[in-house]
Amino acid sequence: MAPNDSAETIGEATSTVVGRRKATRYIVPVAVAGVAAATIGLVPALASSGDPDLPKISAQELIEKIAASDEEQLSGTFKISTDLGLPLDGLAGSLVPGGGGGDKDAGAAAPQDKLMELTSGTHTLRVAADGPERQKLSVLGDASEYSVIHNQGEVWAYDSKSDEVYHAEAPEGRDAGKHAEKAPKGTEGAAATPKDFAEKALAAAGDTTSVTVDGTAQVAGRDAYQLLIKPKQSGSTIGSVRIAVDAENGVPLKFTLSAASGGKAVVDAGFTKVDFAKPAASTFAFTPPKGAKVTEADELETGKDERGAAQKALPGQLAELDGLAGEGGFNVIGKGWTSIAEIKSPGGKGLPEAGSDDMPAEAQGFLDALGDKVTGKFGSGTVFKTRLVNALLTDDGSVYVGAVTKDALVRAADAAAK
């Protein structure tokens, strides 16, 4: 870190980044990184080659460069790879509030479930943006394509595999407020592009964080600086966040989240092609194909989700944790990278007793395969693990969750039991 890159000055610069709403921030927001991006508010990198010789820059200057970026138009292709280390494909979506179990009446083209598929495996996406009024995100399959298009106040989603269309009025745009409650669930407030991820990562920078410039790279044929963010605290499952920033215009191009345990990146997202010219207007035009099934959001019931607040996108929930603390919901233990959310279940009930009608032997065996039994001053419980997010469910119904190690969760539960 350069001498002038104190935690205080970097913190001021990162606050500026989070406050800005420009460039690729306008890309249709989707829950791309699911649990990984949401729980700690971080993420990072992808394909790079070469080592361009660029003028030296400090971490603070690079953060300010991101804040000053005013690119509102782009098109390109990027890849995202997510490896949470879950034992079953698709389990990530079922663990994320808003993922899985969406409104079945909304059809196969509804964004809330479709985009949650991005929380596991490797996917190729095409993206285009023309300011705050027009964005398009397409997920490319082997022989199909799924697209979400925002065009001047309207949102269209089309699944070519099922030939189904979903239509809603956007919560922002010319018709804002008219039917904002009809906006697709699970598409608000979550990260979609390297810039979105970068803003979340930089928001966490402070006295618990090391922020440095770690060389240069070439991403999608463009020269970039590499911003390296690492926890100073021990006990976090996060090893580092690396953000490749376009040397010319300050747009984050690539973004990688690595686990403290090593191995393959937990989340790897970055452009393989990018163009900052204005996309053609036809890019955002959409007419439902003849014969396609069209579901209108206005025709669906809203506000009837039995899961209530739990159906909200996870980033939004966690941003409100401090506000919910002390209101019968959450208590946040610690700070920075080792923050742990303590959640008390109603009535103090944990998992049903093994062998009971509510917990057959087969179900107990499945849970045992996913988790580790632990004991402490709190009693006993089970730790459910991924490569990034771990959760301890005690037998008395308390839940401790965070991007921290198993030992950190046990220590938090012990401290709460005093």
C-alpha cells in the first residue's frame, strides 16, 4: 500500500464509489453470485493474459478512478463461474432467499428462479447497456438463450427453450411507481457485473482490510490495473478479492473471489469481450415470438408469498441486519470480514429429534452428510459448510452464519451462551 493509502483515506474514497450510480451499475441487476456475493458483500476475477507496462498508481487513486468512471454505454460478453463447494448441484439456489420456490404462476421465463441458476457452475452471458433506460442481459445455453431486457420502463424476459415470455413494468423508468410492486422478485439490489461486485467489495474496505495495487493485467484485450483486497483479520473464509480495473476509463472488467482454504476461485466473473461504444437501439427491442406463451406480471397475485421477508434478495436482507437487530430478528457479532449474524428461531426450536415423525432417519442421514456435529458451552449443534459461507444451527434453535470458519462460529455461540 502506498504511504498515502491510509485506512481513513481509502474508506473515504470507497464511500464515494458506493455513492455513485453510473456506467455498468445500470445493467439489469440479478442475483448472479447468490450466497457468495451476498453474505459478505464481496466478490472478484477471470481470464487475463499479458502484463502491460502502465504508469504507477496508488490504491486510493485507483479507487477514485473507479468512482470517476462515467461509462454508461457498453456491450460485451462475460463469463461467471461459481464454486461454493456444495455437495449437490442446484443446492445453492435452494439456500438463497428468493432462489427456488418462486411464483409458479409466473412461468419458466420469470427471472427470480431462472437467474438463480447462475449461483453454481460456469455460464456465458452477453450484456449491453445504454444508460439507465436500456439494458439487456442474456444467458447463453448450449442450444438456447435466456434474456432479460429493460427498455424505457418495461421489462421483458424470454426463455427460448420453453418459448415463454414474462412481461412487467420496471420499477425505474417512465412508469416508475405505477406497478413497481409487480417487478420480478429477486432482481432488485443484487450484483450483476464486475462493477456491481467491485462496489460491494470496496464498501467493506476499512481498518480490517488491506487494499493494494497488485500489478497489471490484460482483460478482454484491454490494459488493466489489479486491485487486491484482503482481510487483516483471522477467521474469515475469504482469502482475497481481486478486481481488474480498466486503465483508461476505470470500469471494473474482471473480478475474482478466492477462499482462504485455496483451490479454485469461489466466484470468477469477468469480460472476455467488451466495447464501450453505444449499442444499437435494436439491441433492446423485443416483440414476443408468434405462439409464445406470455405471462403478464399484472395478472399475478402479489404480496401473498408465505415466506414474506425471507423471499427478499439476500443482499437487501443483510443490508438491513443492523436495523433488525434487537427487533426479534438478528444480532450482528463482530465486524468486518468476521461478522457473524446470530438469528434466534421463534420458540427456541432447533432441528426435530432424529427418528421422530418430523425427522425420519433418511433425512437425518442427509443432514449429517452435509454438516459436522459440534459441542460447546452453548450445548450441541450442527455446522453446515460451503467454501465461503458456514452456518451453525444449535439444538436450541439459534443460527450463527457468516463467511467465517467453523471454529469462529463455535466461539461466537459460546460467547453468546455466557
